[in-house]
Amino acid sequence: MANQNRTFDPDAVDEFISYLESEAEALKSKIIEHHFKNDGALGRMPAFGVGGGSDRLRSDYTAFHASTWANLQGVVAAYTGFIETLEAIKDSYAAADAAGAAELDQQM
Amino acid sequence: MNQYGSEPPPGLENERGQRETTLLMTGTSTSDSAIRRDPCSNAECPNYDPAPMEAVWTEFMSPVAYGGQVIHKGPAPGTTQPDESRFEEIILALRPDGIGAHAVETIRKTWSAVVEDRLESMPGRLMSALAELSGFWVGEDFDRFAEEVEQVRDSLYDTIDEIDTAANELKVFEDRVRALQGSGAGVPFPAARVWKASSGVVQGPKIHVRPVWSSGGDCDKSRSEGDNWEALGLPRDSGDELRALVYERFGYYTERGMDGSAAWDQAVSDYSAVQLPLVGHWSTTMSAVAENHNLGIVDLRDQLVDAQEAPSLEAGPRPLPESAADAILEPLPELDPGPLPQMPPLDGLDRFTPPTQQAVPEFPSPRADWSAADYGSTGGYDGGNAADWDRSAMDSSSWNRPASDDLSGGLASGGLPSGGGLASGGFGGATGGSGGFGPPSGAGSQAGGMGGAFGATPGAAGNGRGGATARPANARPGSARPGGAGAPGARGAGSDEGEHDRETWLTEDSDVWGIVAEDDDPYA
């Protein structure tokens, strides 16, 4: 890589960002869009029946479904937030580098 | 901190609203919102309301374990059942088109596929990528970032576990439902409830029949006598058979010198005792079979409720890493409830078939010297259950007349004054060609073949003696109607006895045979 002395390599961070982007995208398209939405099976209430114990089962399933949806959305949100965080850190390192370089210039 | 798990899932509210609709439409439940049929117009009829079995069966059949399920009607011996077209109509209402997409198996397998194809590998990949990154980023910033990544990894593991657990729980539920609903081998359909309004047997049987989802607000009871017998699982011509026996008995007395009126009264009186076992036969067997059958369905439903109460579906809210706080989340889409079970269209009895005909207990031969007491004390058929609902159950020895030493005397006493045919096999003719007068099947031990079997093999018109069992052809005389002379008003006008508690049907007067006129049908 560019500079072995550095403790922050923006190229490696970019690679990690790409990875997060593809994972988040896969979660959204392959799971959320494909299964939870667009008449996917995870958008349908299972035919638990009527009467009897079906109400409680439906209620439990609904809660399970909602929580799992939220948890998967949470992963997407986390990945998206990571990307933003990494971009910000990249910027701050770049700014620090620029400042350092300017200082070096002045010394020269 | 967590903005996902703490909100009430919007699906729940919708689901509740949906449920109320379901109850209204199916008449299922519990509540007064259910559709109820009117009770029978006869206040004594116990078939008050068919709604309970309708609700039970709706609950039993409404869960869909797997797609493409073909539902067959299971065997229900001894009960009135819908034919195929009616059965399918009811199934289609309870399982509307499109419900297969909501089969538990379909959805459960999708959850599993999401884990196997996507989620399972995510935590590992995430940690590999982080390990890679750690080679190029060192410091406190990285450590803080790595902690957040690990938090997401843990959340992924938890989510995977929760989905796996839920899928397993659903699989268990699915398997139980599949087994309870017959595993494709047939599901039992509720037996029509049957009630005999009067205690008389021959005289206007007045059978109330009420299958589930029957049309009209009342029991079906305006059918012919033959239909009524059939509803009891007895041969259509049972009444004729019994009448013929009395006629012949009457002839037996007159040939011994009794005057017509006394002979008739005695003949009627004799057989009046015999009818009691037949009533017992019906009430203990026929109604018990239907009742047991339906109780079996209630039990299946109860097991289904147990299955519905078993699954443990849980997913806890996950704390999100700090970095994620600003992320935009999609709102939870509403779960598609799918097509709801509908109330099946109501229909009459046309597409129901009566129970398979059963052998009827033997009645004592009209040409034997016997007294009513001999038969009144036999106790009749001692009940039975669905498993016994077969021919052999009817051959109870309790129907066999105690060996009598008078039989041969009776037969030897001379020809029939009525001029009735003695030819063996002639009995069928005596009963208007109804045929099916089977020979007694259980009377082998009795001298001279006591007791005529009563319709053991109905429907063999013209067959004279039926032929259920081998029996010497000469053991029982054929007979024709008693001669005209003595028959006292035997076919008088319809009785008005109606459904009042007549303990016997032959004791009172000669018009008990009366054919009930449609117009003043005492059914009520």
C-alpha cells in the first residue's frame, strides 16, 4: 500500500465500505424486497386457521415477524451507518494528512 | 435507543380487525356474532342448533399445513354424510382459492431459506472483512468501530437463532395439523344429527335430520316414510315388513278361531312389545354412532387447538450500534391475511346420503305361538358404537327368540285360511314386492327356525327370501296377506298421534297403520 507507516489506509477502508454496501444491498433486494415484500412468502400471514388457538398464534407470529423485520432493517441501518462513519473518518484523516502535508511544505 | 423493536407492530391491529370479520363470516365461535341457524321448531328436538359442529369443523379444517392439499372425506359408517359434490363445496368455502400460498409449510420453508441462503454466512463474512481491515487501520477509532461491528454480528447470530427456532416450531405445528387432518387419507365430516320425534316405529317415524350447514331454519322432517327409515340406516321398506308380520300374525290367530277384531288386537299387541327393541336398536346404536363420530371430531379439534397453542415464536428487539442511529428504516409492511374461510353455502338434504343400511334385529315369526312377554323381556339390542356398526353387531343373540317348543305346533296347525301362499320365498310378495326378507341369521339354534329376519338384505326385490344366510327353505312358511275377511280397517286413515309419547305403536287401535296423509302430517 501507499505508505507502510500509516495506521489508516483509505483504500482498505474503501474496500470495507464496498463490502458493507453489497451486503446491505443483498439484504434489501434478496430478503426484504424478495421475501418480505412484493407478495413474498414472508409478507403473508400463515393460514393458522380460525377460532381455537389461532388468535394467539397469529398474534405471536405477527410479533415475531415484526421484530425480525426490525432486526433485519437494523442490520441494514447499521451497515449504512458504518459506511457514513467510515466516510467521515476517511475525510478527517484526509484533512489531517492535508494539514500535515502543508506543514511539511512550509518547513521545506 | 432501539427504534425498531419498541413500536407496536402495525400488523397486530389489522389482525384483530380481520379476526372479527372472520368470526362473522364463518359463524365460528364462541360469540354472539356467529351466524346461528334457527332452532328446530319442535322444542323437544335436541338438534337445537347445528352451529356448534359447524364451528368445530371450521376450526378443525381451517389451518392449512401445506399447499396443494387434496382433502378426502373420511369414512363415517352409520352416519348421514354429504356426497362428493357437497363435500367439495364446503371444503372450497373453508379453503378458498389462494389460501395455499399461505400454507404454513410454504412460509416456514421461506424463513429457513432466508437463513440458509443469506443470513447464515453473514456474520462470518463480516468478521473476515473486519479482520482484513484491522491490518490497515489501527488505533482507538478502529477499536470503537470494531466493537460496533461485533455488536451487529451478535445481532445477526441472534436473529438467525430466532428464525431457526421459529421455523422448527412451525414445522412441528405443521406436522401435527397434517396428521390431525388425516395426512391425505381422509378427514371425518360431521354426522348429520338425527332425532326420532315419536317413540313409535312404524307409525310415522318422523325422523328429524339436520346436517351441518343445512338450509332452512328447521330440521328436515318432511320426507316419506321410506326416507325416514333410510335416515335411520334401515331398509326403506322396514315399515312394510313389520306390517306384514302383523298381518300374518293376525292370520295365525284367525285360523285358530279368533274372531277378526280380537285377532287383530292380539296381533298388534304381540308385536307392540317387539317394537321396543327396535326403538332401542335405533336410539342406542344409530344416535350413538352419530354422536361418537362427532365427538371424535371435537377431540381432533381439541388436539388441533393444543397444536396451535404450542409454538413458541419469539424475536427480541436488538440494540443498534450508535452509528446506525440516523439510518432510515422502512416501515413494516402489513401482513397479507390471505383469503378467509367463508361460510359454506347452505343446502338441503339432496346431496346427502343416508347411512349404509344395516341388518335389522330379527323379529319373532308371526306364525309361532309366542307371547309378547317373550320378546318384551329380551332387552333388545344392547347398544353399540361406531366400531360395531356392522352386520355382526346386529346379529346379537339377544334378538333370538328363546327356544320355543310351540313352533312346530304352530306351523302344523293347518293351512292359512287366508289362502296365502305357503311357498317358500313367497314372503316378498306379501310385502308388496319389497323383497329383502332375509332369512333369520341368528336363529340357527332354534327348532324350526324361529323368527324371521327383518330385512337383513334389503333391496333384493323379487328375491323373496333375500339370502343373507343359509337356512332350510322349508323352515319358514311363506305367507301372503291375511285374507280380506278379517282384516279390520287395517289401513285406516292417518293417526293423529303425532309425536306424543306413544310408548307403543300397535296397542291402541287398528288405525295405527294408517298411512299419514301429507296434509295433516303430524310432523312438527
